[in-house]
Amino acid sequence: MASARRRSRSVQRSDAATGLDQRPRRRQVAQTTKKPSLVRRLHRPDYQIILWVGLLMLLGLIVMYAIGPQRANVLNATHHTTYYTDTYFAFKQTLSLGLAAVAFVGLSALPFAWLQARAGMIMTVGFGLCALLFVMGNLLHVEAVAQCSLGACRWFNIGPLGSFQPSELLKFGMLLYIALFIGARARQGVLDDYQQTVIPVVLMTLAALFFVVVLQKDMGTGLALSAIIASMLVMSGMNKRILATMLLGGVVLIGIMIAIAPHRVERVMTFLQGDDHVAIGDDSYHIRNAKIALGSGGLFGLGIGNSIQATGYLPEAINDSVFAIIGETFGFVGAVAVLVLFVLLLVRLLKIAERLPDMTMRLVVVGVFGWLGSHVMLNVASMIGVFPLTGITLPLLSFGGTSMVFIAGALGLVFQLSRYAAYQPIDEKESSHHEITSSRRWIGRARYASRRRH
Amino acid sequence: MQRHLTTKRARFLAAVALGLMAVFVVRLAYMQIIRHDYYVSQADSEQIKQFVLHAQRGEIYALDGSTPTKLVMNETVYTVWADPMVVTEVDKVVEVMNRVAGGNVRDNFRQYLTRQGSRYQVIANKVSRKQAELIKKEKLAGIGFDAVTQRVYPEGQLASQVLGFVDASGVGRYGFEQANDKVLRGTDGVLKTVTDVRSVPLTIGNKNIKQPARNGTNMVLTIDRNVQAKVEQALRDGARRTGATHVSAVVMNPQNGRVMAMANLPTYDPSQLAKVTDVSSLNNNTITNPYEPGSDIKTFTVATGIDKGVITPQSTYNNTDKIKVDDITIGNASKGQTGNITMQHALNWSLNTGMVTVAQRLGNGRYITRQARDTMYEYFHDRFRLGQLTGIELAGEAKGNIISPTQQQGNAVRYSNMSFGQGMDVTMLQVSAGFSAMINGGTYYAPTVIAGTIDGKGTFSRAAAKTKYTNIIKPQSSDTVREMVHQARTAFYAGNDTPGFYIGGKTGTSQTIENGKYIYSQTVGTYLGFGGEVGKIPAYVIMVEVSGKGMALQGGQDALPIFTDISNWMINYLQLQPKG
């Protein structure tokens, strides 16, 4: 691993030398000075990202507003206060969205090269914080710092700011670092090399999974992390046989993970036995009520303010279960609309990725695709009862917190990278063949060129 | 192979994402459209809760003169329950409940706070409003209150056997509470409503149904609390005087059949039900306990003879102190009044031979023929309604038994005995009601304890008159009998009566039957009489009975003084005017 980091550092240096850290102006062509590389066109970013992200966030805010009174009522009754007002959650969500917007704008402006140079550091900090959390929570039991439940410590308490989940930072660091690593290996032509590429990636992944799944007992984040890395590996163009081998290994690993942890066995049993599950566990209650929320919503839903499941029946109504509340409030139409928005965003991410000339950039965008996609899939799948509960949030819609800020930041980064995208899918071989000509014509049509024909 | 690899891989990822999304959409369509009704019913069974809106049980009033006054009131107490799924602070709940309502909690109630799979566990009963407020102030999660009404008795144990009581499940037991349970109870309402997880009703949706409770009716008894109190006092005094263990009395208005007082000793305190050891003390013996009335019935025999015209007060017969009926010989308790004596004389001295003579004269003059027996049965059973349920609005009324001449048992010997009150089973209320008809001009008023109702605003509506039967005997027959009964009293016992009033009465001393045989060492003393202004229909009829295990209690010596005590008080209470 240490050698991998050293190798990657050299890659970073060479990338830093390309002058990417200079703030490029619109439609300016950044010339490569050293070794001839891809021509980088800079142009307007892809505003569709903002459109879909904005719509999803707005929808989340509407839901917070809609069920705010119910949630406030439940919490006030539980804690015997009048602290929570009807608009408390909508207000807090607005603040979270503000924070998310800052993260989005920040990462869309922060030069990618600067970020690349610190990818290793970010990942290291992510690992470090996860280790610190384990020490504080599981070993020293400092409840003031580490938030634990049932022996799983996943959050740091950060006073008035709420809580921070270090595995989110780890996810982000892993995404950046592995994109960089695979990008470099691909450029060196050793993408399919077990020694140089496959095994280091697998080891890094296992290290991260050890912290997340074994120490934090967070299968959901583990699956998301796996999905991020798997998406990047698939997109990298790695040999199918290697990918299949890793998939097989992953499945076996997941099987072992489930088998050794009783709470996961319970979740799987809950899932498999469905409504007939005898034990009145929290999970089966959770899933049953999520299904009731969705099913009773019907085609058009009960309407804003009419959610009954949010009055305390459905656990985590504004966080993990927000999709079920959307289904109850806005019905099939609303639930499908949310899925469609996510699909539009995800497909957009792939579209950007396939048109990015640089492998690292491409992998970063696909990593974000894997991140967003896995969160959406895992969350929705558990709500509709086709996958066990993993306790993962629905990105951009769930109430506040670390995950919102990080996913917004990641999307901000994609937004930045979208400025480099060509208007037509890039073929690695062809473009590298033409790169010496420094011609833009082979990369793709000028914007709107195709429309002019109509 | 390498050409368009990126596009291929991107399409592969897109296909995975889109494929999963398609599965989700299909699944959503299945759940939200096809299985919508199923999930709605699931939601309803979880979210809709049904609450019982308890009807307030009707209160019971007595009369204070003519004004209703509360005899049985409701007090709201609370049943405290826990929802184990919501309760979190078990220790705090235990501490608060023990501190505030330690006397009302269930034994070892901590276990109910954590009972799995239950949403409702009672942890304390009969918590007062004040205690409930103190508990509510602690804001314990998962603790709820059900208001329950409990009966309270501002007059203590007054008329307890008339009232009966309400058991723990809210059902009327004994007496008025049992007999009028439906009317008093009212109809519980129902609130079906969508609630939040803590069962707090929500106004969401259109599935909320409210059917308000209809409170029970407030009833006013004909029992006059003053008369009742006096009678109970008189019984206690009488019991002390005579040593009788069981004493009973009925006071009714002969002009309308309304019962003004009904009392028995021993009795019980309805607010101290747990302390009742002798269940028979819950019974109102004046209606539940038929007995052989004895000589009081001689008034009925005389009334029958007079109404039939076979005797007058001055009719004579030859008294030999014994008379033969078939194979038995009947004697008199008081001997020596032999010779040709009048019927008035026979009544005054309570001579059995005189009554058998009347029965014989109802026949062919020498024998109690079938015709005589039919006549007696007609008067006793059909007209004076002895051996029939009076229909009094109280639980546990017994019918008694008058054997009809159509039965083999209803022979001449039987009817000779019946002429002086043996061989028949009747209740004190039956005798009092029949006697009232006898002396009021011949109208039988079905006895009642219901004076009317009081609505929510406190307006007293009088009950409709109950059934009456006119011409039980001819008015002049009634006048004649009334005078004879008056004479019977004044002949021996009138010394203690308030002067200037018209009082009449007849003693009775009946042997009791043990193991099918009359025993003389254990007798029941009774007194049946009336009182009122001179020249008017009497204002009250009083019947008294005293008895005790192994005690020979006499009508004249033991029951009569109690009658006199009550009678003199009644004259005063009813403000009757003496003959100037």
C-alpha cells in the first residue's frame, strides 16, 4: 500500500505539471507542455446536473415541510418539549441545503488538480478518523465524542453542528484516490496487471470495508463503497474476466459478512420472510410500515400534510424512510417521479463520464455515479421490500447531515469536470491517435453543431 | 474490442441502473396500484383506533317531600394504563405512580410496563382526579388515563337494599340498579379515528366516525329519604327492643301504590361492599322473601266475605274454639271467646274459627265447597294479587304461591288454613299492596318505586301512573273493612296512637315451617295497618315484620310497637290534620 501511494504521488506530480491548476477560461484550450496528452477543452458546465439536483432537493424540502408538523408532534411528545415547531424541519433542511450548496459550489470551483494532489491525504484522513472513532467509541467509550448504538459507532458528535460521519469522507477519499490510481495505471498500460493494479485496489477496498463494515457494522456504507469502486473498475475498461473474478470474490465476502453478524442475519431473515416474519423486530416493523406508507399512498397519494405514517408509525420518517413518505404523500406518481429524476441525473453522469477525455476524471464521475446510484438503489430497494434494510439515506432528499453535504460536494466536482466533456463519446484509442494533431475536430462536434442541421 | 469500450462500459452501467429502476417501478406499481386496497386495510388496522365514549350512568334520586334529592351520585375516577411499546422511563413511572397513587396501583405493576406485544396494560385503578393531574404533570411517555365513573352515596347506607349497587364491570347488581340497569346505563358511544402512534386522534382523512354516548337516565325514586331514614331508625330501635335479628318494613301510599320506604335489617353499606360477609344482607326481604303471612290475612278473608255479602261485621256465629274441616280440627290461639260472637269480635281476637266460618259461608254455609274456594282464590290471587309478581321496579322479586282450587292441593283443608293466613306464601309488598286496595275504596295500584326522571337540566318529569285495577271490592265493602280493621286496632292496642287520627291494623303471629312441620317455638311477628285523617282515605299503609332464629316473636308485642312508632311519626311528617 505504501508503494502504491508513492507511485501515485509521482502521477500526481506529473498531472500537476500539466497546468490544470490554473483557472481555465471558457472555451480555452489548455495546452499540454510536457508529454503530449489529451487536448482539454473547457466550456460551459453541464447545467442539467444543477437542474436535477435542484429539483430533487426542492422535493426533499417540500416533504420536510409537509411532514414537519407530524414529526414535530412526535418528537415533542417523546421528549416532552415544545422545542420542535411545525417548520423546524423545513428550516433545518433549508440550512442543510445551504451547506450542501456551499459544498457543491466549493467543489465545482476547487481546481481538480489541487484536489488530485490531496487525494491520498483525504483518504488517509478518512481512514484516520474512522480509526479514531473506533478508539473513542468502541475502546474508550467517550460517548460525548462518539455516537454509538448497539455497539456500532458511526458518528462523531460535533456539538451544535450535529454529527459527522467519517465514513462519508472515507468514501470520498477512496473515490478520488482510486480514480487517480487506476487512471495512472491505465496510462501506464498496466490496467489489467494483477500485481500492479488489481491487488492494490482490492487491498485498499478491503481496508476500507474493514473499517466500515467490520468496525462500524455499517453494511450500507460498505455496499455503497463497493459500488463506487466497482463502477470505476467497470468503466476503466478492465478485463471482463478480472471483473468477474472480483465480483465473485465480492459476493463471497458479502456472504461471509452477513453470516458473521447476527444483526445482518436478522435483516436478511426479515427480508426473506417478509410480512410473515414472526419476530416483532424493529426491522420487520420498519419495513412493514414503509410498505404500508407506500401502498396506502395509492396512485396519487394522500396529499401534503396528510401523511399518517409520519406521525410515528414509520421509523426514520424524514431520514432513511423519506422515500416511503413521498410514496404516501404523492403516491405512485410522486415515487416514480423521484426515481425518474434520479435516473435522469445518473444517466447524465454516465453521459458526462463517457465524454471525458481523461481516465481519472472519467472514473471520478463514474465513482460519483456509483455513490449516488448505490444510495438510491439500496434505500429504495429496502423501502419497497426487495432488499434488506441497510440504514442508508436517500441522497439529496433525506433530512440533512453529512451525507447530503458530501454527495452535493461530489456532484459539484462532477459539475466542474463536466466542463471538460466532449459532445460525443470518446474512444480512448482513437483520441490518443489524434491527440498529436491537437485538433478539436476529432474529439467532437462544436456545441449545437448538430442542431444546426435541423 | 477496444473501440468504443468506454461507451460500452457506460451503457452497461446505465443498463444496470435502468434495469434496477425498472424493477423498482414495477414493484411500486404492484404495491401502490394493484395492492393499494390491501395496504389501505393494513394502514387502517394500524392507524384507526376505536375508542369507547363512556355513557354516564344515570344518577338516582330520592324524594325529600316532593323535591328530588340525590341518593346515588357519580364520581369520576381514572384507570391508569401503560402502552409498553411507548413507555421508556420504567423506573420513573414506577416512582411517580408509587408516590402519587401508591394505594391504587396494581400489585407489582412494573411487570406490565414492559409486557411485550401489548399496547394496553392497566397499572392503577380508581385514581382520583387530583392524583391523575399530578401524574399527568410528570409527562410520562406511554401513560394514559381512562375516565371511569364510580358510584358514591351521599346518604350513606340509606335504602341500600332498594338501590343495589354497581359492580366493578359497571353492571347494576341487586335492587334498583339491577332492575333498571339498561335505562341507567345509557348507550356507550364510539369514536373511530385515525390516530398517531401514541393513539392521539388526528383530524387527517375522512375515516373518523363519532357516535356520541347517550347518557343513562337520572331516575327519581318514590322513596322519601325522610320516611326511609325514620323507618330504618324504627327498625333498629325495634330490633334492639325485641332482640329480633331480622326486621323488615314497607311504607306505601295506599292512594297510588308508591312505596315511600322499604327497609330490612341486617343491611349493608354500598360503599363498603368488600366488607359484606353475609350475602343475604344484600336482599330486600320485603320483596324477595315470601313467607306465611298468618293472621294479617284475616283482613283479606273478612273483606272477601263482606264484599260477597255473606257476612257483615255484626254477623254472628257460634264459637266453640274449634272447628272441624274434613279430618282436621282447627283451634283458636286465644281461647274463651266462646258462644255467639260477631265477626268484628272474631277479628279483634284473631279467631281462626271465625275465618273458617266465613270460608264456609262463601260455600254452602257448612263446608268450604269448591265454589267457596274459587271465590277465595279469585279474591286473594286475582283481585288482591297475592302470589303474583307486583312488577315493582326492583330486582329479585319473588312470586310467592297461592294454591289454586284446581290443584289437588287446593282442597278444603288448605283453604281453611288460608283463611287465617297459613298454607300460602306471599311477600310483604304483595300483602301491603293488596291491603292498600282493600282500605282505599277498592282500587289496586301496582306498587312502584319510580317517581319520575330528571333530565340534564335538572327538570323533574313525573312518571306516568302505573297500572291500576278498580273495583277489587265495592267501595262500601272497603269502607266496612277499613272500619273493622280500625276497630280491631282500637280494641286492644290504640293507647300509644296520636289522638285524633284514624288508625287501623291487624297483628299476625305465624309459626314457621321447619322440615315440613310447624314449630311453635319460632314465630314471625307481623303487623299490617294504615293511618290517616278521620273520614278520609288513609294516607299510609305500614307493614312490619320481625323474626329471629329460634325466637317466638309476637305480632302484637314485637311488631306492633314499630308500627306505632312509624305511624305517629308519619302523622307528623305528612302534617295530617287531627279531628278537631
